[in-house]
Amino acid sequence: MGTEKRQKRLCVTLLCLCLAFIWGNSLLPGEISGAISDFVKELLLKILFFLPSTGASGGGGLLRKLAHFTEFACLGALLAWLHALLGQHPLWGLGWGFLAACVDETIQRFVPGRGPSFFDVLLDTGGVTLGILLLLAGFAIHQKTKSNGGK
């Protein structure tokens, strides 16, 4: 199997895993999702001991927003990579990322203790945008390094 075909397979596999992770977490009821966020927050506070604690219940909302943003940044990078592999402009991934964010919020509409938010769609789309831009920057740096003979 050729390198390009392997890259496409890897990218599609990672893309499917990323979407399964994102949408799988959206299927979790609010109580379970909140417990996971609290666990991760406590773990991060132990690892990053120099950060101030925000109390027993504070900071969970911010952590969730950062997690969503990060998940969708990964999705954006994968979408941009796939479009580049297909010979299309990587920015086409932005539309698919927006659609994935809309599906994510629609899923939450039907899950107990969760609800859709247009703000979250915008936040997730911002994450997709960052992921695409980071990948484009990586491509540009790689091309510049390659054209300079690896220096």
C-alpha cells in the first residue's frame, strides 16, 4: 500500500475516533459528565499544584469549555489534513467542523441534564478554526524547512 493511501487511512481513522470521542461524551448524562469534569479538574490541580484552587465546584465550566475547544481543535487539524490529502484546500474543513459542532449540540438536546447552546457551537467552531490554522502553519514551516534543505 502506498504512503499516500496509508496517510488517508490513518487520517480517516483518527477523524472517526475523534468524532466518536466528541459525540460519545455528548451522549453522557449531565450528572456523569459533571463528575468526569470534576475528576479531571482535581487531577489537574494535583499535577499543576501551583495553580490556585477555585473551590469545590468552581472552574468546572471553564474546564469543560477548554476541553470542547481542544477536542474541536484536534478535529479541525484532522479535517484540514484530510482535505489536503484529497487535494482540496484545508479550509474546507471549517464547514465540516461547524456541522460536527451542530450535531454535537443537537445530541445534547436529547440527553438528560444536558442542553444545546449556540455559544458552544461558536466555541467549537473556534476550536476547529484554531486546529486548521495550526495545521496550515505546520505545513508552511515544513515547506520552508524543506526548501531550505532541512536547515
